[in-house]
Amino acid sequence: MSKPSGVAFRLPGLALALTQALSLVLSLVLSLTPVVTAQAAAAEESRPGAITVVSDDNYPPYIFRGEDGAIQGILVDEWRAWERQTGIAVRLVATDWGKAQQIMQAGQADVIDTIFHNEERAKVYDFTKPYATLEVPVFVHKDLGGITDVQSLRGFTIGVKAGDAAIDVLKRQGIHTLKEYDSYLDIILAAKRHDLRVFSVDKPPALYYLYKLGLEGEFRSAFVLNTGQFHRAVKKGNTALLRLVENGFAAIPASERKAIDQKWLGTSLIRQEHLRFILLAGLGAAAVMLVLFSFNQVLRRKVRERTAELAASMGSLRESEERFRAIFNSVNDCIFIHDAATGRLVDVNSRTTEVFGYSREEILALDVGSLSSGVPPYSQQDALELMEKTRSQGPQSTVWRSKRKDGTLLWLNLSLRLATLGGQERVLVSSQDITEQRQALDRLRQSEEKFSRLFRLSPDSIILSDAATGRIVDVNEAFASTTGFARVEVIGKTARELGMLASPDALQGMYETLAKEGRVDNMEVELRYKDGRLAVCSLSSQTVDIGAESYRITIGRDMTEMKKMHEMMVQTEKMLSIGGIAAGIAHEINNPLGIVLQGAQTLAQRMDPKLRKNQVAAQEAGLDLEALQRYATSRKLALFLDDIQSAALRASGIIRNMLDFSRRSESHRTVCNLECIISKAVALAGSDYDLKQCYDFKRIEITRDVEDPNLAVSCTETEIEQVVLNLLRNAAQAMAMAKPPVARPRIHIRTATQDDRARIEITDNGPGMSPEVRRRAFEPFYTTKAPGVGTGLGLSVSYFIITKGHGGAMTVDSRPGEGARFVIELPISGAGATLGAVSKQGACT
């Protein structure tokens, strides 16, 4: 007990000394306290009577809703304390974060709380100093591994809160598979339901809800996405309200703040012996302060003694400063000296005034934003952040967009370094004008973009390959669409490795010409595409140097269709010539055929025993006509004569139809019986047999469904007959060439009326068409038949006759294995006036 008693006796003396020291310090502090100005009084008069504060309602322990739905937490108590300190009523609106931001942006609230600072928000808000620093982790299910950073999140759906700053952080790093929820609680509940395996939630509410819902063992923190700070913010430019908010919170006593924190965060226990130790330590610190005070008095005396010595040194310092100033102003770079704490311009050299066009005094009166383009990332705020980065992280280098006094823009290459000048912390900025270099780079970039656009969008195939090895470096989209090879398939390979050479020496001639003359123009080469098709391509190639490497640029154009079209046009000309010859031959055959028919008829008459002239001639020749008649009957000569006449008549009908078909240029638009036209086409087709194409209409069952046998249309008869005949022949060829062949080939022809149009449907049970063939069925020169079998003109000519020549329509409906149905529609308006006359004709002539 004696030891504590001794301490008790010594404490009053020490306390007396502390009291004297503290009185001295207090008097010094009071002497430095500024007097309240009249401006403060004016500001007091303009304060609002009430403000509206909007915030998140789902961020425990800062602000959240209790079981009864009422908002509670640290921020609720702090705003009530602010209300008491300022005398200004606070209407606190807590809702989901996305809606909270909408309320603030709509001007329905004065202050927004629980907000992180970022570049986009800084454009519309002014922020208070941060009052809490928070980690924003990425949480993953315990069964997931390998998620260590942002890039490893690719492919996962990440749960985030709508309007959260984490969304911008993730999207800037290329993560877009985000699923937004209204609140943090909704995210944790989704994780509990196993709807989410990965989510990003600020650490305090995440831990609160994970423990509350018993999920602390199910999810773990994989890594910290970013670290943010809570601010309070007001609309941009409302500095009076911003100061009012900050001053109100600064006025809250520390004890009251501590009580609020202890209420929601808990209190720590301090042992009694620790308190005694703290008291003794405080007393010791006071003693040290007294010693330091005494030392300060001694030091002042020493300073006075040294003043004389320093005055002697001023001359040499002044000379040193003049040398520094001379060097400073003679440097060819622009040099800026900024106050490190505020970013304010302190000094510039002469080169800076020359480049920017301001006097030194004018520049020092400006901020960095006035000397910059002002557009982010070259604004005043960006400059201050760059200087702060120099203070915290060391020297920085960047490119900056600046603005001269006359408004012209220039590019500067900046180097920033922290230095101490005259005992003050400064940021030295050295800059070089690189405007011309940037303009040259921009022109080069534009040139590259033009070349790239021409390369990518060219309708011809372009291949860039290594000149030495022939390996492909790049190809354009036209190459991929034409050859069927994807870009990734060909990079790093040669044409030989890709199997594009139709023969081993397919490109040898091009290489030899290229080596001899330096370029190749329009050399035809046969290549093989990915699907095995052979194509004739016209290649032009040239060797170019790009940087230090030598490349070969080859431009290819597929000439297959063009050559095919040329061949088809030649074939068409041949067919037209053959058509003319066929018409002439038909005329020539008609004459001897008439003689055969006439001779058969005459021979039958001369053998008739009933005719008087035959009897007289037989008597004169001593011939028994009755015996001759019996002989002719016995040897069936009459039957032979009938067959000759029948065959001659049938041949004459065929030739007549051929002549009508060949005279289509001489035909005129008349009102025609549609059934007659179809009957002629069927009759003409019925005599058609093609040994080369192996089809015979005698093997095809042709059925007809006639709605109105007297249906008439205004048309050119031979042209409509040509269309029907083309469709019948196409159907016959398709069924004959099917694999396997059609067992019972059938063609059904149906005629009907629909509205004011006559409708002809020709349906077969052949192999049908694929969607690609059906889409191109009416294209000129398009055919699926082997070379020499079809010209690809039949359907296109038919389509032209119906649509352009007669104002009708022609369509096809077909699927693989289900046959084909061609539909022809012809207008019947204009035929009504003479329809009756045509109907009276009855049978076709």
C-alpha cells in the first residue's frame, strides 16, 4: 500500500507543471484561431430549412431495414446528429440503389449518400471527403476453383446490384455477363437458391447477409475487385450545400460519433492496468513537451546568432538562383512547376510562354484545365489526379492534349517528377511538343485504316503470304466466303497444305513469272475449294516490302461462273442456230412427207376393184383384180397402207407443232383457249424422247384436272406453249435422272381460276429440290445438270415470258424427296370480251 501512496503524493506536483504547460499551449492556440467573418453570417441566413437525402436501404451496418421495415444503421443515427447540429430538418429516403440514383438525377433529392466516386459520376456530382473505405470482393461458391482475377471470370454469370460501381469496373475489363439485382439481399438470396455461383457485393453487407442466412461456409472471397470509398454528393456546382453538409458532420462531437460506431460495430474492452499505463504515458509526454519548449527557447537564441551568418550567404544564393533561372529559361522543353498539394501553377520557363502564347503572368493566373483541351482525359480533374499519382507512386509519363491562347490544340509528351524547392513540395512537369509526330502517326493510322478497309471489304479474294515460304499471313472475308476456308484455318499454312492446288504445279507458272517480272496480271489458274469444287481463278500478284519483311499480295477472282456464262451464251447461240435449221428441216421434210401420204392414198385407190378405171386397166393388162385383192388381203397390204398413212399423218402433226413453236417471233397476242395450248404442249412433249438424257414421255403418266375447259386468256399462244413444254421436259428429265430412278413417274396438270387470274399447276413426283436450288431455280444459266445436258435458260426464259411478257406470276414449291410444283398465273382481264367466241370453238384446232 505504501507504493501507491507515494505515487499519489508525487502526482499533484506533476499535475501543476502540466497545468502550466497546457495553459501556455492553450493561449497560443487561441491566438491562432480565426475570427468569424461576415460571410459566415450571410451564409447562415441562406441555409435551407430542410433537405432531402436519398440512400441505399440495403447496406448493413450503415443503413438497412429492420424486421419491422424501418430503416436503421450508422448513417441514420449520424444524419439525426447532423440535424441536431445544424437545426435543419432531414428527410431521409432509403430505397434500392438504382431507384435512389434516379431520384437524385431527377432533382427530387438534395443529397445522395453511400455513393462511390468515379469519373462518370464526377461529371454530375460534387463529392464530400470520403468517410469510409470499403473493399468490393468477388465471392464464389466453395466448389469453384481457378477464379483468381477479373479475367478468370470470363464465361461466368456474375450477380451485381443495379447501378453499382462494380458494373463499370467489370465492363471496362471486358466482363459483360452480368445479372443485375435490385439489392444486395436479393443477390445473396439468389446465391442461396443456387441461381448464382459468382457475385460481387461490398464486403460489409456481404458478410452480414452471408452470416445471417447461414451461407458463410458456402461461399468464399476469391479476390478484391476494387476498393471504394463512401461519399456524400450534391448536384454539380452546388458548393454552398456541399459545405453545409461537410460542416454539419464536422460539428458532430467525437464522443457522439464514437457512441454511434459502438452501437452498430460494438466496443472493445480495455483493462484497468492499461488505463493506468496510458495515464503515465500521457504524463511522460507532457514532460517531454516541457523539455521541448525549453529547447525551443535555446534554439531561438541560436537562430538569431545564425541570422548574421545566413545574410552573408545570401549573395552566393542569389548568384546560384540567377544561374538556375538562366538554365531554366534556356531549356528547349516547356517546364511547369506546380504546388504538389493544390496543383496550382507556381512557375513556367520562357519556352512555355513562347509555345502557348501567354505572358508569364497570364499563365500563372490560369489553372491546368485552361491550358488543356478540357475534354477528358485532358481536363483539370485529370491533371490533378495525375499529379497526385506522381506524389503517391513516383515519376509519371504520359501524352497530353493542350490548348494555346489562340485556341489551337497541340500534343505534349509529359514527364512528371516530385521535387522539393525552397522547402516546398513541387511537381516538375517537363513537356515536349510532339504535334507534328502525332499528326504523322494519325495520317499513317488513317492510311492503315483505309488499306485495312479495302483489304477486308474487297469483293475479290486477297491473300497476304510470306514471300520466302509461301505461308499465308492474312486473308480477307471474300476469300473465306468464296473458298469456304475460315481465316483461322489458313493462317500459317501454304496453298499446297490446304489442298487448294488442282495439280502439283498449278501455281508454278505464276511463281516463275513473278520471279522474272516482279508481278503477275490476270493469270488463270485452276484451284480446289474446301468442298472439293474445282474453280478457274484469275490471279494477279506482286511482291511488296512491309517493314523489314517481304510479302506477296495475291488478288484472285473466281472466273468459273463467268466462263460458264460465256459458254452458255455460245451454247445459246448454237441452239438458236439449230432452232432455225430445225425449222428449215421441218419445211423440207413436210414436202416428201406429203408425197408419201399422197402416194399411200393413191396406191390404196388404184388397188380398189370397184373403180371403173382400175377394172379397165386390169383387163388391158390381163390382170384379175379379184385375185389381186385376195392376195393383198392375204398379205395384209391394206393394213400396211393404213399404217403408212397413220404414221405420215402423225409425223405431219408433229412437224406442224414444231413449226408453230419455231414461229413464236411471228405470233401475236390473241385470246386463246388455255386448254388447247396445254393440249398442244402435252402432244408435242408426248413425242419427245431424248436418248442422251434417257427420258421418254411414253413412260410418264400425265393426268389433268380441268376446272373450265373453255377458260381463255389474252396471250401469245406459242410462248405459253413453250413455257408449259419447258416445265414438262424439266419434270421428265428430273424424274429420269433421280437416284434411284422414280418407279412410277407422274405429272399432274391442273387448271383453275383464282380471282381475276387463270392458274396452271404442273406437279411431278420427282426427287424435288433443296432450298438452295429452289431459290436459284429462275436464275439465268443456273442448272444442276451435268455440262452439256442443260443450259440453265429454260426456266429463266419461261419466267421472263410469264412475268415480263404477260404480266403474270410464276413460282415453285419443292422439298427434297417430295417432288416439285410449278404455278403459273395469267391475268384473264381483257379476255372476257371474246371469251364466248373462243368457247364456241369447242375442241382445239
